[in-house]
Amino acid sequence: MEPVLNPSGPHMSLLAGSELPPDITSSGRVQFSHHPYKAAVVPDATPLSLQPACLTPGCGIHNTEGGSSSSASTQSWVPLRHGGAPSHTDWDTQRCILGLWDRRAERPSPHSCCLQRTQRRLIQLPSVFLPEFPQRGLPGRDHFQILGFIAKGSYGPILKVKDITKEKTYAVKVLPKSDILKHGVLEQSKEEVIIQRQIKHPFIHNLQDCWQTQHHLFIMCDYCSTGDLYTYWLLKGRFGEDVVRLFAAELGSALGFLHDVGIIHRDVKMDNIVLSDQGHLRLSDFGLSRRLKRGGRAFTICGTIQYMAPEVLSGGPYNHAAHWWSFGIMLFSLVTGEFPVPAELDHSTMLNTVTEFPYVLP
């Protein structure tokens, strides 16, 4: 079975199912037309709030959140700077920040009409996403301020948001319901929330809240200002053994906890580790995780190709022990400044490379 790209970070993540898209370099990294780390960031001094704004015809935004029923087709929730009037330039910038502009929606396939109608009907049924995502209205400007763009997730943007009432900053993942249904990841999204509600650990990125509106799902977690470990590693090059030893102890503690409570993460990598203000790590992104009791077995080929254990690359069976392979790949890379094995374009070739590669210890 060929893998399909899951662009959740600078490295490619794989799920069994279809062919790889052509936008992967020989190094195994994804080429994005708009790199998440080059996206516009709104300074804290000029926070954004969600406001309904009438859109001109042909603007390309098809997602609506709120507004009266008579104007639902011409209104969309877009962020506006406080005190500023909306303009076409602002709208274009905000579309990039929120990830609400999907050009593919402008060119619908004639063969997808039935599927789109079914998806629209499901979107109108909040019960499809219950009870994991309680139904609420979109938070107003007196509650939330959007401070900027953090990253581009697999199915939507991750935003930096301030809760005015609590005076706290959070990271909010915004998931369009249409994309969740189109890619068939409804149960996966619900499982992610179920798992994160069950776990509380000092070295795991904890879930704070989640809800749904008419067209979107929202998952809110703690905000870590230092960013993710992969970006920090790219900037630093390599870490001293004392620092890596601390990272190893903290991540090992988090993985051991997950194993004890019967959860397998399946995408342990630097991209999915965020750093707190004090420099301690937090394991994040449980989008590929599932509940698996000790002694249980899994068979799905998923994860990020450079971190995948041989038993995962071969299609299983595998269990929680696959985490320790990913753990070792990460520690090696942190110390040496490079991955022990170069990435391949598919899991079969990667399996051959991993099993036959002449390893040289640093």
C-alpha cells in the first residue's frame, strides 16, 4: 500500500492509502507554496478579533460562522484589527492567517457534487461531532483576541489566542468540518480529543478546551512561546549532551506514562514537541494516537518516515515499543545535528534503507 502525505510539519507524515504528491524533495521534506514559518504574524500590540464582514463576490471564502440567516451566504467571520475598517488587503491577509481561503473550493469537480451535498448535510448536524465537541457560538471580541498565526496544521491553522477574561494565552487549532469529513478523519479527530482529556502530565501538552460552531471545530491547548523543538534545533544545529539528557528524561517520562495508561502516540518527533518558557518539553499533537492496551498490536503504517520503526514501516504488528525507536532517532539528531538515516520517498524503500544502512556511531 502506498503512503499519503499528512503535512503536519516540516517533515512528512504518512498514512497508508494513496500515492505521494509530487512536492517532496530528495531530502524527504515537504515543499509548501506558503511555508508556515514565513506566514504573516500579527504583533501583540495590534490584536485581532473575530468580526462578521460582508465579502465581495468571487473572494473565494466559502466558510461562514454566524451572522443572520438572511446574509449567511455573504458573511464570514474574519479577524480585523481593533479600530480599523475592513479592506480588501486586510481580508486577503486574514485569509492567509486563518487558512479559510481554499482555492480548490472555487473549482469543484462535477463528480463530487453528491459527496459535497452529503458533507453539507452532515455539517448541519452538530450531533455528528458530539459529545467530544460541545456546540457553542463563536467567541466574541470581548472574550477572545487573535494575536497571530502559529503554524499550518494538517487540516487548518493553529492560532495564538488570548482569553481576555482569564488573561491567559492559548494555542487554538481550527478545523473546518468540511475538510474533516472530506478526508474521512472524523473519528480520528474525536479520538484525539478523548485521549487528551484522559491524560494530565507535566511533560505532555495538555488540552484546555474544545468546541464546535456551525462550520468549524476548535481544539485549545496551552501556548508555549518558545515554539517547537524542530525549529529550535534548526536554528541551533546541535545540543550539548547535558541538555539532551534532560530532554531524554522528560520525554521518556511522558512516553512511559502513555504506555501505562494504554495510549500509543505514533508520531513522536521534534516537530510534535513544544518547549515551555522554562525550556521544558511538552509532547503534543495526538492526531495519530489511539488507545492500545499493553500487549495489544497495531498494523497501520503511520507517522513520520524518518522516525518510523522498522516494524511500523513493514506494516506491523507493532506496539508501544515503536516509540523507543523514534525516541532514539530524535536523541541522535539532537546531539549530532543530523538524522542518522536520510529520508526516502516511500515506506518500502525506507524499510530497506533502515535495515541495510551502515550505521556509524558519532
